[in-house]
Amino acid sequence: MAELKNRRWLLAARPHGLIKESDFKWDESRTPALADGQVLVRNLAFSFDPTQRGWMSMDTYMPAIPLGEPMRAGAVGQVVESRRPGLAKGDLVQGLFGWEDYTVSAGEGIFGMQKLAPGTDPILALSLLGTTGLTAYFGTLAVGQPKSGDTFVVSGAAGATGSVAGMIAKLKGCRVVGIAGGPAKCEWLVKEAGFDAAIDYKNENVGAALTKHCPKGIDIYFDNVGGEILDLALARIANGARVILCGAISQYNETAGVAGHPPKNYFNLIFRGARMEGFLVFHFAQKYPQAVAELSQWYAEGKVKNQIDLQHGLESAPKTIIRLFTGANFGKQLLKLADPE
Amino acid sequence: MAELKNRRWLLAARPHGLIKESDFKWDESRTPALADGQVLVRNLAFSFDPTQRGWMSMDTYMPAIPLGEPMRAGAVGQVVESRRPGLAKGDLVQGLFGWEDYTVSAGEGIFGMQKLAPGTDPILALSLLGTTGLTAYFGTLAVGQPKSGDTFVVSGAAGATGSVAGMIAKLKGCRVVGIAGGPAKCEWLVKEAGFDAAIDYKNENVGAALTKHCPKGIDIYFDNVGGEILDLALARIANGARVILCGAISQYNETAGVAGHPPKNYFNLIFRGARMEGFLVFHFAQKYPQAVAELSQWYAEGKVKNQIDLQHGLESAPKTIIRLFTGANFGKQLLKLADPE
């Protein structure tokens, strides 16, 4: 097959503070000839996730992205050429690809690929039925263990994971309070997502509002933001509370990282006989099929909505990741390159 | 009954930094006449516990000790006069009494009393078979959930709770590493208490020693000290680790309290799918009889030792509590006033 023009965004610099467009470098090259075992994938849509800030910076639960290599992203693509058994031209695949038109993959290690069923919607696969929705599912159910009547608080509540977490908690009979930025998101949480209350951290005193909306204390706190809000929640946990550590987006762009504002009120875990528990969605990989089936059913029944924030075109990738950290996104942040053929 | 002379230590000041002898005021008064429902208890022995620093300072899980009132302590005493049904002269009782020769108690609220079996050893009742041993028991077994082969690390390892926690973990098949201050304590941990290794935080680099003694990471960390050592342990937890929050004695005398050195590495709980869980022994009150029975059996069989540090005389009470926070004590810190009659 002839070489194809391949536009790419390479990682040019490790971010310092907020991610900048200049942390990426535009590049145009040609696709290489495939070796045995490789496939050439045309990227259709990219997922944007707070954890990418970590991949850009340092080795974490996976190696850092090397400088000069394409920016790594969760993506759905379509096979255009295959020298790999089990994958054929036209197949839809999901995995960690790059910010580029075409990715060559041997499907090894962290770059393992999943073949998607024909007709799968790439947008849904990267949001509610992808890592985002699965993170909300396992964090809320497996880590949080909600009981009917529990008071469930989630931060980053209008975000991709937070909104789904709150809706799942609501399905399980919890009283659900979301913390989000701005009146539009808060209104959406209560009117569309079915939350019992929303707290606008940009315009309200979060501590006072938590005290008001959680008169019996917080039974489950799903933390996406870390920092001061984690501390305000820890100060208000009920006996036997579960604090689900999912992320700390308020801290990722701080030069001191999460160490800049560690949880001063952790000691309240002792007084309340409570626990703070972290997880990565990959820890639950063996249970993905069951979770996807249940999320699909809830979505079909209208019990869980899939709020997405869709941007367009490879050129827009750097601007789009920055939306995540400024809070400009409303729902799952995605970028679409093309429809499947 | 005639009034008796009653020597007392009253709380004179809320501590600032390390507890000082001048935080207490010596007082001599007379015992009052009893009202219906009250008993007069002669105090035989006092327990000294890090949590008393909190009671002296502020309302926590129980109200702060009022200034001008006797210092509150876990104690065993003997009834000398009773106007309370179910308690008679000569009965041994355990509860929260005061640093004084005689305490008048109505056994209400936090001052509820337990009647002890005749012949009970007050020293054993205040150490291995009291709050100290029960804290180690429930923290290690119920919160930590040890499995054979787990690497179990405990700080404050030569202290009352830490030493018992390590010995219980050893009984459950764990590899046990203790952190303590000074070569004498470390030698005792390995030679007498049966620990696999000991780290002398006063003379060793704790981080490097943890890395050396825990090559597969830490499966369970029983934290009695908080501060920097908690952070060093969090940095080395294994997948699925349990961090048992029992105390933070390194921080109680800091003017900023536990907020002065919160756990910067808490975020590693996410990468490791691990949890940090607090508890108060009172949360397990319904299971005390079973725990006391099991601890008694292990003690009788020589599987768990009861290391105590016994001081004498009411006059010595302030000096004795200070021993806890300077690390001078070796094992459970107790003060004996008298033998039962």
C-alpha cells in the first residue's frame, strides 16, 4: 500500500503548570510500510482524560510519553491495512493511539487493542461505554459500595466520570450532591442528570454548602479534584464513610503536584472509622464486559445520560486538552476526526 | 462513710507543643458524700495513651477535659463505697477515671464502667487485655485483613499497640517489619517479639531501610506515628495495600497538629488500588469479649508478650505522660498507685 500523508502532534515539552499549546509540535510525515504483526489504523476520535497530564510528565502507572513522539490518547480507529492475524481492513479498534491521522500498532503492552463490534459508535465507545463510564461504574459500585439512603457527594460532577458516578449512585438510591463550576453546569446536574442538589464551587462557599446539603454527613465522597475540596469533604464524613479517590484535577497543573495540597483532614478517617481508597479502572479489567452490558442497558432505558463535549479536527487537539483543565468542557471531552467508512 | 483525703492532678492548661508538667496542677481535697447511683472508686493503676493529648486539647470523638477538672485517664480501680445497684465494696472496675486517689462516678456516658472478674490483674487489664491490646487486635485483623505471606510494617513498633499488632501479624503468617527508636528497642523487636526485621528511625534512613526490608512493597502498614514515616510507607505500598490509621504520635505535639505534615503521597493509593482506613477501638465494642478471650489464650501460650513500662505513685503522673511523647517508654506505659485489697 502506498504511503499516506500523516499529520501528527508530537510531544515537544513536559508541561510546567497548565498545559500550553507550545507543549506540542505539529509535524507532517508519511506512513511507513508495515511489518508482520502490525496494523495501520486511521484514527476516528480521541478521548481526553485528566490522566494524560501525568503521561506527559513522568512515569506513573505507565511510562511517560517520550519527547518527540506523538501525544498518546485513548482512541477509536479503523483498520486501513493489516498484516496482523485477526484484524482486517474496515475493523473498528480501540486502544491507546497517537494524536495523528494514522497510527501503526503492533498491539503490544500498553498499546494492546480491542476489536469493536461492527457498527459500534466511536463516540459512545470513548465515553459512557469506555474508560470514562467504566471508571464511574467501578469507583461508585466496587469501591464506594453505595447503600440506599446514603449521602453521595461527587466533585467534578459535570465532568465525564463525575456525572455518570452521580447518576449511578442515584440509581442505587443515594441522595446525590454534585460539586461543579458555574450555574449552567449546576442547573444541568439537577434538571437533567437528576441530582438532588448541586454546589457551584465558583460562586458558593463549598464547606457551608456541603454542611447544608449533607445534614447527616457524607457517606460516600467520589473525589475527582483533590486539593481543598477533598479536605472540605473529609471534614464532613459520616461514620463508616468511603472516600473514593479517582483523581485530583485541581492539582495536576500545580508545579508541586498533589503534594502541594495533601489532605490535611485525613485524620478524620480515624474518628469516623472511615476509609479512603484509590483505584485504577484497569484493576477491574476482567469485569468490563458485565459493566459495559449494564451501562448499555441503563443508557438504552434513559436512566444514565451521556453528556459529551465534542470538538472537531486534528488541528484542534492541543486546544481541546486545555479545555479539560480550565473547566471549559461540559461532559466528556472528545475530538472527532472522521466517521467510519 | 467519712470523707477521705483525695490528692488530684487537675488540668491547668491546654498543652502547646510538648506536654509540660505545668499543664497540670496538684490539688488536695476531700471525697464528697455519694448520691444515689454513685460509687466511690479507689484508683489502682492508670493507662497512658497518646489519645490523651487530644482530650487535653479539644473536643474530638469525646469532649475535651474541662480546665480545672482532674486529668482523664483509662484506669482500673476498686469500689470502696457504693450506692449503685450491681456494684459492691471490693469490686474491681475499669473505666475513664481521673488522676486522683479516688473518683466518684455515676457510670454515665463516656464514664461508663465495666466490672472486672474477681482476681483480675489491673496491669494486664490496662495493657494487653485493655484498649491497647484491643486496638492492636482490631486494627490488625479487622482493618488490615492480613494474609499469610503479606509484608506487614508497623511504626511505633516497640510501643504498646505497635508491638502487639506486629506479634498478631506474625501469628497470621506475615513477614513483620517494625520501626522503632533506638538499638535497644530494635533488638527487643527481633529477639524477643519475633519480628523479622526492625528499623531504627533515630539512626537509619527509614526510606532506604523500608525499600531493603520490603522488596515486594508493603501490603499492610499499621501507622501509629503519622508525619514523614507515613509518607515514606505510602510511597512503598504494594498493589491492594491496606494502610491502617491508628494514630499520629509524631504530630500530636506539633502546634499545627496532623495538618502540619499531611500525607503528600496519598495519591499513590490510586496507582496501587490501595486503601487507607481509620478506626477507633470503640467501633468494635460488641466484639470485645471474643477478642479478650483470644488475646488471653495467645498470652497464656506465650505467643504474644505483654511488654509494660511501669511507673509508680500519683505524684509521677505528669512525668509519666511526657515519657510517651519523648519516646522514653518501652512498651505499654502504666502508673501503679496501689494493689487491690
